[in-house]
Amino acid sequence: MCGIVGYIGNKKATSLLLDGLKKLEYRGYDSAGFCVLDDNQFCLIKKKGKVSELEAQTQKISIGGSIGIAHTRWATHGAPNEINAHPHLDCTGNIAIVHNGIIENYQALKTALKKEGHKIISQTDSEIIAHLVEKFYQNGNLENAVASTIKCLEGTFGLLVLDKNQAKIVAVKKGSPLLLGIGKKQMFIASDASAVISQTKKIVYLDDNEIVSVTYDGYTIKNLQGQLVDKKIVQLKFTIDQIEKRGFKHFMQKEIFWQPQAIENTLRGRISKNRVKLSLKLNPKEINRIIITACGTSWHSALIGKYLIEKLTGIPTEVDYASEFRYRDPIIKKNDLVIVISQSGETADTLSALKEAKQKGAKTLGIINVVGSTIAREVDSGIYLYAGPEIGVASTKAFTCQVTALILLANYLKSGDKEILAELVKIPQKVSLALKLSGKIRHIAEKFKESKNFLYLGRNVNFPVALEGALKLKEISYIHAEGYPAAEMKHGPIALVDENMPVVFIAPKDNTYLKIISNMEEIKARGGKIIAIVNSTDSKIKNLADYIIKVPKTLDILSPIINVIPLQLLAYHIADLKNLNVDKPRNLAKSVTVE
Ligand code: M6R
């Protein structure tokens, strides 16, 4: 994980680098640092903690210089402290580097470099890169030194190298994202576009092993053979407004409340005359089996996708954790379609699973939010969510938009279902109604904010919603929570139930409704506290549940999009009432770019 940004131009580098780091902080926030070339000297400042602490430190000193590199860290190798924070220097102090990714063979390289006399001071896997560049640096040719360095590295990297002697940044990537932002008399290199969008919308997405060199005179991109590569400049479509809080206390809160617009964006222009229009490179008649693979919240969407696709198309559909799929030598047959779901489009496990599927000859399709991301560029074809940037570490709008995209896909694979499509366009309005429950849910959150455990129970297409509700609570409130298929409860988890156990039931009026009522009776008989998400017309459950949350009725198959809203709000309010860092929960990062 980690976020990196580099700047060269006609403005003071420090403030632009800090601004970029703040936008990238979702990628890691245990320490941060920058190195600016000021009057032919490196000004290197690193700080444990958030970017705001680094910023406070820099306000005490005046720093000039209009070229520099910066980093916000999510620790993998070595504790979060100032020594392990980036940038790292070589022995001469002339080369500074920032790195995102993991160098898997760093121990062997470190031992060899130490034998050669290099002084390595941190516990990171990254510092050895600065020493390798030093080792290969000859005749002022930084590009060659970087090319030789990366030939030694196993693992993943997004890498920026700053050379004190020639005011130049050289960048390269493998498996980690990196882009070049081209502004007026200034250039940026960053992990993602959020770091540069306030300055420029002209972007070049870099591919693996392309060596970028930026100076005050311009930039070049070459391949490892030293040949110039002609890259397309892309115009970014999202705006700075989309990545600011706009009056909300937290990004997560804003993202929860913007779901009606986000879902509308996913739907826009894709339904016409009872048909779904998607430009996908596949023939639905040729698909024998679908495998969906993803991680975290996106994996919960994938599980919902299985229910949807099998029900609407009859195509057998399997779901796999990307990290498991990748390593279990999956069986892929000729007419298999592998769908990968990822908000960021950068999740390392999902990317590896995609590569495995491609290598085994599967057709691939992505359901991705971040336009131009690595996974989006690797799949045969895809469906963008157009949900806008998701900054809160806990995924919310991406989830509802992923489910929306899966419903579109299922209707594309089979000729569109008139009733489902007519109801789908009403979903944003129904989500708006569900969001009005926020005040009531805050009141419930007050009652349960000190609970130590939660159970979330649902059935059928709402079982993954129970998993998602539990994940949201765990991530941001640090309360232990488990999601279960409601009927499985009696096979074990019921042993946990006593008067201290809140149990959240997702209980829409579908074909499992009466069974869910029986499950509630079983919890009530053991003193558990019941919070029930029910349809607005429900009258039975009020006698059983301690707290009732009534959401608008929709078709069973679309109900996850509505039912997840109160669960997102419950997690949000509990975390906020506990004064926790909702947008940047401990130990987590938005984009998990390490395997
Ligand atoms: O960007 P992706 O959708 O590939 O991310 C997958 C997971 O890392 C992500 O959903 C994670 O579980 C979130 N923190 C959930 O809120």
C-alpha cells in the first residue's frame, strides 16, 4: 500500500507534495515524509503519524525548492517510526527514493549490499532500493541505474528516485499503480489521480517497467531497452468536489449519503426499452460457467452476484476469495468467464487472481470503480461503476454500485427482465428514503455503542448483506461482529447469545420470512437483543424485536441495495459516537496493494 507523489515545476514543492499526500493518505497513514531539493541540498523531513503531523513540523521551518518526492506509509516491513518512514537515502546522501509495494527478496539483497559496505539503517524492504541505485549509478545516468536496480527486484513496486546532482525524478512501476500528471509548467508522478487532480486533469497511466524521467524541461518514457514509448494522454473526468467532504463530518458519511447519485451514475444510459446496454467483448450464449473473484466488501458483492446471476440466467456461478483462487490452481475451462470485482482496481490479490485466470485462458470481465486502474486495463472488458472517488476506508457506495452493476450484467446476459429493470430505476429514490432513517439509527447506536460483540443474520441474497454489515462494524468501530446465514445460527453461534448480545436481523418479506421469525424467537428465548431490518409494511416483527428499522419494499433480488443502508449507518454512528477515526481506521488502508 502506501501513497507516493513527486513534483517538479515552478511552485514551491513542499505544499504541493503535502497536498498530494493528504489525498493519498487513505492508502496508508502510520508515518509520512518528503525530500525536497532546495538550493542544491536535500531537505528531508519524516514524521511518525499522519500527514497533518508532518505538515505541522514543516510549518516551523522555511523550505524552498520546486522539486521533490513524498510518501505516506502503511507499514509492512519494520515498525511505523521515523527511521522506517520514507524517503530513504543511499550512503552518499545524493539519491532519495520513495517506494510503494513489497520487495520480496530484500533480505538477500540487504545481506549482499551490506557485504559490499553499504550502511542500511532501516528495517524496511524499501531502503535497499536507494543503495542499489547508488551501486549502479555511473556517469550521471540515473535512468540506467534505475533500470539495473529493478532487474534485481522481486515483488511489486511504484518507485520514485530523486537525484540531488541533476534535479531529476526517475520513476518506474511493477504491479503497483503510478501515473504522470501533466500541468502547466509543472509535472507530478503519483500513485493515483486524487493526488494531482487539483492541479491537472491530463494524465498518462504508466505500465510496468516503463522508465519515466522528469526534469524542468519535460518528460520522457522509455522501455527497458531504452526505446521511447509513445503514451496516450488521458483527460480525467472526475472533479475536485468529488473528493472533498462538502459539509459532511466524514468521507464515509458523505459516501453513504451520496449513494442515490452514485447508483444513478452506474445506471445512466445503460437501460433502454427493457434491455441493458453494455459494451462487453463476450457472447452470453458461449458462457458455460462464471467464477467471480474479489476481496472484502467486493467479495460480498460477488456473493450477491452468484444469487442474482444463477437466478436470472441459469448460468452456474462460483465465488472465490481472490487470494484463495490465485493459489489453489483453479480449474478453468474453455467457456468459463471470470469476473473480477474491485473498487480500487488495484487490489493485489484480485489482480493476481485475474492474471491467473487470463493465463489459464479464461475470458475476463471487470466490475471496477477507478477508471484507468490496473485491473481495469488488464480485463478483456468491463463495467465501470462511475460512483466517483471513494475515500473512506470502509467501502459503502462502491458496494451498492457493484450490486447494481451485477444486476445490469445478469439482465444483459439474459434478455432484460421488464419488472426488475423498471424497479431498478426506482432504487436511488428508495435508497434516499432509507437514508432518512439516519437519526433513528443514531439513537439505536447510542444504546449499543459499548457492546463487545454483534451477530448479523440474513438469508438468501441478504446473507452477504449480513456479512457486509458485520464487516463495516468491525472495520470502523473495532467491535467484534460476525455475519451468518440466519439458519446456520443454531449450528453453533447461538451458544454466544445472552442478554449482552445484539443480533441484527435482515428480515424482508421474502420466501424465508417465516423461517427468520422462528430464528428471532430462538434469540429472544435466550435473552438476545434484536435489531430488525424489515419492510415498511411489516407488522409481525414489532412484537419480537427490541428495535425495528423499516426500509422501503423492493423486489427480493434488489433488496440488498436497500437493506445494507441501515447497516452502514449503524456502523458509522457507533464509530462516530465512540469518537473513532471513521475514515482511517487503525491498521487498514483503502487499497491493499500487497499480497
Ligand atoms: O478496492 P477493492 O474493492 O478491491 O478492495 C477490496 C477490499 O480491500 C475492500 O473491500 C475492504 O474490505 C474494505 N475496507 C471494506 O470496507
